[in-house]
Amino acid sequence: MAVAGAAALAVAALVVWWQVGHLAGPATPGTMAGAARVGGAFNLTDQAGRTVTDQTYRGRLMLVYFGFTFCPDVCPTDLQVMAQALDLLGPSSAEVQPLFVTVDPERDTPGRMAEYVGLFDERIGGLTGTPEQIAEIAKGYKVYYRKAKGSDPESYTMDHSAFIYLMGRDGAFLEVFPHGTTPERLAEAVRKHL
């Protein structure tokens, strides 16, 4: 069953990767010419319990990552990459807002998000919301996610795609980075847009 789940996740990740890089759409905020529409408006709650929207972060580049706080390995690895990339950017990192958006709003409350993102870097914002709000932002970013049953109702995990999205100061999609991207590569890409 684990092999089938891993295979399904790999296929879903490939589909998302293809969609992000190969579908055509007009160049507007949240899109890129010659690419799928990625991004868009959202209305969520940050780790301090404040309502935030996509407009909250205008004027800064955004690094957006989707995952969940009970993730055993992929999410911690990618959040560490984001934190190290910020360190490599030095003072310029103030122009970048990294965001960790949960795909598990049932368990990932603002308090839980605050504890979790704080383990990696205080500059990373943790965003949660209602299941409907999460579904809306995930659709905008072409994110795959699905609850995977555990041995009991509380021990479930989440299958999800694992990409870091680089968004422009105006909210427009700039680039996407797969799991396994190095901090150096991410910092280099961000630096080009500062």
C-alpha cells in the first residue's frame, strides 16, 4: 500500500510539474507567459492569528511552500532549504517573504504553525485557514494534496506535491523549484529578482 501511495504521489507531482511549466496562459499577476496560471488571490490566517491576503505581501518577493506540520521529512527538508537560502541572501532577505501554507488545516492551527515555522526561521510565515480557503489557494498554485489514512483517525498523514514557488513583488509567478533544490540554487534565483 505504501508503494502504491508513493507511486501515486510521484505521478501527481509529475503532472503538477508539467502543468506549471507547459500550459499556456496570459501574463497577469499570478501567471507567467507560456506557463500555467500559478498563484492568485488568497485570504488566510497567519501564525499570529491575523487575517492576511496576497495583497499583504505586495512589494516583496514571496517563496511559497505547501506542506503540513506533521510531515516527517520532505517539509522539514524544504523549509530548511528556504531558511538557508535566506541566510545566503544576507540583508537582501528582508525583501523576501517566505510562506509555509498548510494542506492540513484540521490540525495546523495558528499556534501550531507558529511553533513549527519557528523551528526553522522566524522570517518564515505560517498560513492556515478553513478547508475551503486552503483548497482555493492550493488550486491557484496547482498543488496536489490528499489525506492518507493512518492506523487511527488522528495518525493520518498528507500526500502532497513539494515545490517552492517564487512569486514576484506584484504576485506574478516567476519560477518553481522541486524538492531537492539546494539553498545555493534557490538563493541565486531569488537574487536575480531583487
